[in-house]
Amino acid sequence: MIIAADIGNSTINIGLFTDQGLIVQEIKTWPLKPPRDYIRIIAGYLRETGIDKKPEGCIISSVVPEHTESIKAAVADLSGSEPVMVSCRIDTGIRFDIPHPDKLGADRISNIVAAYEYCKGPAAVVDFGTATTISVVGNSANFIGGAILPGLGIMSQSLDRGTAQLSEVILSPPQQALGIDTDGCIRSGLFWGMSGAVERLLAEIRKEVGYSLTIITTGGYAGIISPFLTQEHLLYPELAMHGLQLLYMRNSHE
């Protein structure tokens, strides 16, 4: 059994890979806790799921540097081993055909590793999280780039903070594109606008690369936004976790 920690801007996902499969628990990213608190929380998850043996290893993906050391200390204590830290410098099975791969988010690395393994060919991963990211892996298991835009939550919050009469809305899908009140107009803009922006980006990327891409959606908002996409795609909520499992297997030398 291994522990995988995916530290995101809003949520820390703790994945437990057991003989029975993957179990995922969520911890709010903020406020930052000391290692002893994360040890207590994760140990509680282990007890709740009936896991009574010590984890054999751990892996961490983090896009929140302030949290990395605290989570690293916690999972190292629980497993008794040094965590594998996701970056372009470990064995990913992917070639990075971009100028500064060291600046690529660890979450995007996990996503493309899992996507290429799953598709066995070129793919575009659309991660609907705090930010919406598109990450593209090409014909030769090579990361070739992507795009980043604000996520649904940030878009809604920006209207609340940046205008006098528009408020943050509950992120529930609109029934129609034609809003008939302020709330409906905002939700229409968020959902149809986000899906339209993503599909335009994917269309332009396909033209530039010159070949088709399997589209995979993932992330916290993927379940509610994916139905608005007209292009054929695969919904894979645990994509990053399975990427972490693959990366651990490639980089564990125990």
C-alpha cells in the first residue's frame, strides 16, 4: 500500500493505493497545518478504511510550496521512507519539449503521464480545478505545451470582488444559455463561457499540431462542466492519482 498526496490550491487529495483499489480522501488546503496534524488526519483515514499495515512508500505532487515540507514530513513519518517528489527531473516516461520544464506544475506532469499511459497516443488533458489547465502530450510521449485560464470558482469570485452589483453564485449548471435574472446570467457566462473557451483552445491546438488528440477531462469541476462540452471526451476524475501511482512505480527503488 502506498500513500499519494496531491497538494492543490484548494484541496489536498490523499490517495491510498491498496489491494482493493484506490481510496481518496480530501483535506482543505488552507489553513496550513503542522506535520503532526496531517499525521493524525491521514492515520485516521487508514484506520477508517481498515488498513492496519504500514504504507510501503509515498509520493507527493505539490503546486503549493508552503505546504510541501509539512506534508512531506507527515507521509515520511507514516511510511518510514522518503517520498518521491514529482518533477520533470524524475523518471516520468515523458520527454519535455518545452523551454523551461522545471516550471511545469507537478499536477500537470501527473496528468500527462496517466493520459499517455491510458491513451497510448497523443492526448489533451483538461483539468477543471482552481485554474483550468490544458496539457498536451504528443505522438512521441512528449509534452508539447498547453494553456491556462481561470477556473470556475475564481471567475465567479472575481465578479463578486470586482463589481458593485454582481455577487458570487452557487456553481450549479444553468438550465439554459439565455439567463433571465442576474444569477442565471452569471452561471450561463461561467459554464457556457468556460466550455466554449476550452473548446476553442482545443480546436486551435489541434490545428497547430496537425493531428487528432484524445480529450480527457479531470479535476474538481470536471463533473459539472464536462456535459457542456460538445467535443467527444473522456471523464477521468482520478487521472492525477493514477499518474502518481505510475510515477511511484517508475521511481521507487525499494
